[in-house]
Amino acid sequence: MEKAVCYCVTRNLYHDLIPSVKSVLENTPVDRVYIVAEDEYIGPEFESARVQVLDMSLQPYFHPDGPNYHKKWTYMALMKTAMAKIFPQLHNILTLDHDTIILDDLQELWMMGLNDCYVAGCAEPFWTRHMGREYINAGVLMWNLDKIREDKMDVKMISMLNDLDFKLPEQHVINLACRDHIQVLDSAYNFCDYVYPPREPVKILHFAGRAGRESWMRKEIWGDKNE
């Protein structure tokens, strides 16, 4: 079984993606890192036998005139819901936001059995309280692509994003469409402002939320704290 990671990014995020991809290649033995992007070539930093860039600038799934295409988040984030179509050869895949840093081996994520679940992620306490059920953050997600294809869940999520307007587009759709079939991970796999404190040593840092964004903008993760 191929252990694969995928990022979905627009051109403005190519440079910011460098430390995350580097941390994956250095800290966990993945077979392939896929970058769903707007170009075939996105820079020498991504030249590796384990990295493959997929030009999805002509992607057929999401309409430019759709209600979620031009939200402030990159429209490529919507592509997370199309993983089963983009990678028909894979059984599962780990999607990561560009502002994540992997600190430890993640092999156990591919070894766990998702069984009847479509996706696994870390719960957000605010939206969990608001929705009255477990609600996961979309920054780190492990997808059960076999079950998604079997139940045509990808078709449902893509249709929802093309037809309905959402405040947090792909994240809300994942939580609504996959409800009752979501596996909750310990927040050690997505440590950020939005999730519960982890019970284990942190494995993935996610620079989301106000504090996280400020740290990322100061380039602290690049090892230069003087800028």
C-alpha cells in the first residue's frame, strides 16, 4: 500500500509550502508526496524522486462561478474533496495544509483501520459545541478513498460545493456530508489554536489560528526569528 501525502495549493503558496514538504520527507517514510498545483513545475525545492507535482489548473470539478470558488481561502483547498477521483489508484491518502510541519513518524496513520469511516481528523471544540457532534479541522485529514468511491461520497461533496454557499467551504462540507462516518484523531496530529490540547507528544504542528499565522508570517518556522 502506497503511503501518500497530498497538498492542494495555488501559486501564491508555492514558496510557503517548502518547509512543510521538507519536514515530511525528513521525518516520516512516505512513498510519495503529491502537490496538486496550478503548474507542472513549481521550483527546484520540490525536485525529488518522492515528490510529484500535478498541474490541476484545468480541474473539471469546481466551477469558477460557483459560490465557494472565490472565497478568501485558495480554491485548490476544495480539491481535498476530490481526492478519490484524482488518485483512483490509491486506497487512502493524507492531505495536509501548506502551513503544517511534521515533527515525527506518521506511519501509524496509514496502519489504522478507517473501516466504515470516510475520513479521520482532529476535533475543533468550538464547532463541535456549535454543531452538537464531533466536528474536525480540515488541515490534516486521512481519507478512506475506497469507501468514498464505493458510496460516491466524492460526488456528493463536489456537488455541495458547486451548489451551496459555505462559510468554511471544504471543511463544512466534509463535516456535513461525512457525518457519522468520521474518525477523530488525537490533536497531536494537528496541534493548532483550533483543536483540543494533545494527549500525546505533538506530531504535526499546524500554524493556523491567530497565533499560528503570526508565527508563520514572522518566518519562525524557517529558523530566522529576526525578520
